[in-house]
Amino acid sequence: MTVPLMKYVLSNCLILCVISTIVIAQIPQEFTLQNPCTTKSNCRECIQTPSCAWCTDPEYKGSARCFRPLSGVISNKLCREEYVLNPISILSVTENLKLTSARSGSGGGGTMVGVGTGSFQYNETWSGKGKINGNFGSGGGAASHGRIVQVAPQRLSLKLRARETQRVSMYYSYAEGYPVDLYYLMDLSRSMKDDKENLYALGDQLASTMRKLTPNFKLGFGSFVDKVVMPYASTLSKNLVSPCEGCAAPYGFKHAMMLSTDSSQFSHMVKQANISGNLDTPEGGFDAIMQAIVCKNQIGWRDKARRLLVFSTDAGFHFAGDGKLGGIVKPNDGNCHLSHEGFYTQSSYQDYPSIGQINLSVQRNYINVIFAVNRSTIGIYKQLAKSIEGASVGELKSDSSNIVQLIKEQYQQISSTVEMKHNASSAVSLKFHSRCLDSTGALVNTNKCANIKVGDLILFEIDIEVLKCPKNRADHFQTIRIYPVGIDESLTIDLQMLCECDCEKPGHKFYQENSPFCSHRGTYKCGICECIPGAFGRTCECTSKEDGHNVTRTNCIDPKNPTGPECSGKGQCNCGVCECVKRDNDELIYGTYCECNNFSCERLDGKLCSDHGKCDCGKCLCTPEWTGPNCACRKSKDNCYPPDSNITCSGHGECVCGQCVCDYVKEGRYTGKFCEKCPNCKDRCDEFRDCVQCRQYKTGPLNEADCAANCTTLTLIPVKKAIADEEGGEIQCPYIDEEGCHYTYVYYYDDKKKLQIRVQEERECPETLQLPIVILGVIAAVVLIGMAMLLLWKVFTTIHDKREFARFEKEKMMAKWDTGENPIYKQATSTYKNPTYSGKGYH
């Protein structure tokens, strides 16, 4: 198939697929999918199925009481409308105080538009058709209700059906002047001595810096070392008094200062705190964190305040299980155990808390933990922070000199970010969406927004869905809290799951025990009978001893699925016999247990059994010329034979559905319509080579007689240039013959499946070299090159001699001695004078 033809076919297939999709989409769902309502046998199961309604009409004329409201049951008067039970989800607002300092034009906009969509009933407190109490105000102080509010609304009431989704809108605004409590928890082992001195010096600066961020600020202080048992601390008598030089007695955790606005007292308490010591490197910080969190009254944590717990250390930590090394096996109970002096009294009796306990306490008490640690331990604390909600990590210098800047940065990071969490059970799904600060952008699937400033208004759209109805009826009522991490404010949703029908409960008019309608053998509920043991049938008219033989409800259960429903959930059991549900449009449900139908077989392009068979009990019975699970495969193998062969798929594949599926071999995979091609495998080029040479070029190993005898059946088509169309199945064969000439030919099969060969008319041979001329040229080139080199050598030596002679002449002219006398010549006689001779006689 040529490339243009394949493109044409593909484009038409694409158009047909699109048209088919559109047409199928227009078909009513009740005809394209099995109706899930008709298989529900009681009201409870019916209303737990989306889009299903239940008919309680005593005079119901239909087959199944659970139906789709738009299926014609009501319009055809099979069920009177006043007896239709189709509960809808109801949303109402219980509490909605106005936000503090919500700035118009930021985040989600200046107005609160709707808490939900769909057919719901709203409380009158939700004014303005979905707006929450009108406006929010733009001032920076507290609202008229006397408290700072950052979350709205505060409480909703929601009745929700199972597997239905309700969207709720929730707003968050970062309020100016929101209270902040900061409790500084410090490791006072000996290695932190210089850190303590710096914290004492920086106490006032820390308080003033935080008050610039929020005027309502309180500061507290506590310290920790480790459990005073072996092997964490030395229990020798002298070491229990002073474990190291200049150290105080060891202790687990000590609460030194309650949260207060007095920064001078903070500095005083830090100065007064004594350094202690222990044996091992990890410290008992988890004990201290737990007590600082849960001892709310002793620490002084305020309600409706952002609570910061700064944990400062230069070492690792012990956690649950490490206490066994010191003989402590009692688990940490997560309660407050502080003495009047502020010491942790259970340090030597309870194990360290686990990370999970710390995280749970942080969630329950709305604490933001800031780990201020040095570079050597920052890695492990970053891993720890991932397991604790709202925790963050900052790098502390070796002497804690940057503690003020660290706390400021961490607080700004925490306060400028809002992350929504919830406490819903696994039966309820909550999905968060928000535009954050991009008021014109699209909703993004996120529960976290950053870079928030005072007054910014953030909208969160929350999709709530009841995934399944809990078995315990008490769990149908749940209180869900949706809250910003680290803040004691939330949206509380009082959720009632619509999982049951009132007519299934005593006291309802459609609930009657020992009802005459049920042959006095059962309870009448929601229009149907719930029979006593031993009785069955639509009106409990059947018993197990009826008609002299054992006829029980088990007769309606398929033995292949003993735990399955009666009549496969597609009919009703009447006195041990299944009455299958009747359907429209020639669709049938049949079988002893209603286990068969003629519409649930495999389809192709929306066609049942590909229109090449009929559906029987969930399996396609194909016509003789078709096969396969959906009757889409032809049985004929005519299209799997190569034109010149009777071997299926050239012996390199299998004929599946009338087409070749090629094999994998060591050299690669066969391709082509008949699996005749293999990029790395041997083709038929060598088979035709000798004949092409002798017939087209009169060369090759075959002489004229052999060529005439063996090669006359081949059809050669001479062309100027032979190029193969690989998509059309053509094979190109390039060769170089004995004379060094290049030639190419292509073999293929025409429309009549006859072998054809296009061959290059003329070979491409290299030109013949004139050997004498080449030899003479080489000799001449060598002579010329030699002469040129001699000439260059002569020029070079001449220039060199001239330069040497010139330099000699120059040196001669510069000589300072008389050129007529040799300066190194000396006469043969010498004169000497005796220095002791003065011309006088001898003495």
C-alpha cells in the first residue's frame, strides 16, 4: 500500500471513530449500560446507589421497585409520585461569623460566592443567594463578634447520599494582629553552653522582633537533657550531683517560664538555667516536646492563637523503643506529668514518645514545631519534619547567634502559608481545589497556598463524597473538621449520611411487623416483605415444606456462586423459582438462576459480537466464517499466503484473524504483510544476482548457455536508477561485481502477485587509469621536488654565509688594541727589583 493511500485510510478511520463516539454518546445510558438500580432488592441498597429511587407504593405495577427517576416508571404511572423515595442532599449553614481583615480583590475575590452547587436547601443565615453574611469588612481590628476570625463559615450541616459529591466553599483570611505564643525549648547539655549565653543576650531582641510581626505576642522557656538512667546518664552518686565540671544535676525536662509578655523575665530565666550533661549523643527531646505540647495550662497556651514551639539542639533524639535500653518498658501515655517545680515526673518511668504520638499531639493542639538545629543534624530533622504536621526546620549557627533571624524567617514562612487538613474517616473523601492568589486563574487541585499577606482572601472549593456507608449505624453521623494547619480554627461539618430509609425503621407508616400483606410471616418495609426464617416469596407465601418437598430459597442461588445473591441479583425468588427481570429492546435475562443474558457479550465499535454472531449467556456464538471472543476474526487464511508460495506467512509467522503476526528470531523480527522481510536476515537478492548480471550486463559467473537455460523466466525492467519503495514491500539489492562496478536492482510483486525486477540499465564503473602517464608524472614530481629542495638549500646557505661575514667585519672594526702588535706577546727578558736593597753596602 502506498503512503498516500495509507494516509487516506487512516484519516477516514479517524473520522468514523469520532462520528461513532458522538452517536454512542447520544444513546440513552439505560440502553448502553446495564441498569444498576434494578438489581437492588431493598430500599437501603437502592438509595445507596447514585441516581436510583425507590417506590414504596403498595400498588406498584412495575417489576423492580428500585429504578431511575427518568426511566418512565413515574410517567407511565407504574408508581404513584407521592410514593417515590428519592432523597436529595441538603446543605445549610449553622454558624458564619464575619472574617477579620478580609481584603477585597485578593485571592478568591472580595465576596463569598456560594458554598455549594446543585439542588440544595440553604439556611437563612446564608444571605445574598450564596454569599456568606454579605461583606467581610476591611479593617484591621477584631470583628463585631469580639474575636479574630480567619476561617468562614465556621459550621455547616450536610445530608449527603452515598457516592454523590457535594462542593463546599471555605474561605481563609490572614488576620492582622493574630495572637502568637512562642515557647522556646532548649537543649541544655554541655555542648550548648555558648548557645544559652547568646539566647540570654538576645532575649529582648527576640521579643521586640516578634512584636513587630504581631503586637499580641507571648514568650515562654523550657529546657531538657535526657532520662536520668543508665545508659543515657551516669548514675554514680557524684555524677548525679554534677555530671561534668560546672554542670548542674541532670534532668529530663524542666518547664522554666510560662508564656508571658515579659521579655526581661525570659532573659532572666535563660540566664538562671543551668547547663547539665549526659553520656550519649542523642537527647531526650521527644519527652520535652510531648510535655510542652500537652501541658496546656502549665505552659499557658492560649486558645485562638498561633502556637510556635521552637526546639533548639545540636544533637539527635531518642524515640519510642529506646527506653528499653534503660529498662523502661512502659509506653508513653501522651499525658501531662509536670511537678509544681516544672520537672517531668515520668522521665524515668515511661518510654520516649513515638513520632506518631508527637504528630497526633501536634494536630490536636494546633502546634507549629520549628526545629532550630545545627548543620550536622539538619538532615535527620528535615526527615522528621516530614512526619509531623506543620513542622519546619531552620539551620542554627554553632553558637545560636542567628536564632532571632531564624525564628523570624520560620514564622513568616509559616504565617504566609495556609494548608488545609481534615479528620474525616476513610468512608468519606475530601478533595481540595483553590486558585490561591490568582483570582482569574483556573482551580487547581491543592490544599495549600503560599505567599499570603495580611488581608488576603483565599477560597478553597472542597468536594465531599461518601464513598461507602459504614456498617455501624452510629457512624452514619460524623463531625468533620477542616482546619488550617497550626491554627485553632476550623470549618466543622455535621455530616449525616443518607444510607437508610425511614420506612425501614419502626414507627413509620410503611413499617409493619407480622403484616397480613406478608402472609403474617414477615415484616412489611418500604413496600416489600422481609420474611421470617423458613418463609420466602414476594409476600412470604412460600415455606420450605410446601407441596410436600423441600423448596427453600437456596433453590434460587447458583451453586457455582453459593455466596451470591438470589437469582444472580437479576430477578426474584418465588417459591424456589427465579422470575427474571424483564427488559426492553429485545434484551433478555434468562436461565435457571437468571445467570444468562443476550446483551453483555464483548463488543467491537459498539457492535455486539461485531455483528458476526449472537450473544448467548455472556458469550458470542459466531457465524461459520468468523471466530474470536467478539467474532472479529476471520477464519480464512487466504490473506496470509505470499504470492509465490503456499507457506503461511512465509514460514516466519502465524495467521491470526486473517493477518500475519510475525515471529521474533535471533537476528530480529520479521516484518511485511507476509512476514517476508527481516532487516538483519537473508533475503532473495543473492538468488537473482547471477541472472541479473548475465542478462542485463553480460557478466557474472553464468555463461550464455547457462543464462538462457536458467534465467529466462525472470522479468527484468531496465530503469536509469533502481530505488525500492519499502512501504510497498519492495526489496533493494545493491552489489559490486568482479570489475569493481556498482549496480542495483529491486524485486517486488505486482498486483497479479507476479515477481518483477527493476534493474539499473548501466553499471557505474570506475574510470581506467593510464599507468605509464601516472609513472612518468610521479618521476617528474619527485625530480622537481628534489630540485626545489636543493635550490632552497643553496639560498639558505648563501644567506647564512653573508650574515656570518658581516658579523666578522663588525667585530673587527670594534677591536681596541693595535692591530700591528699582538696584545698577548711578551719579551724574552724581564727586570725585577729587590725591595730590601737601598743602594748601601752589606752589613
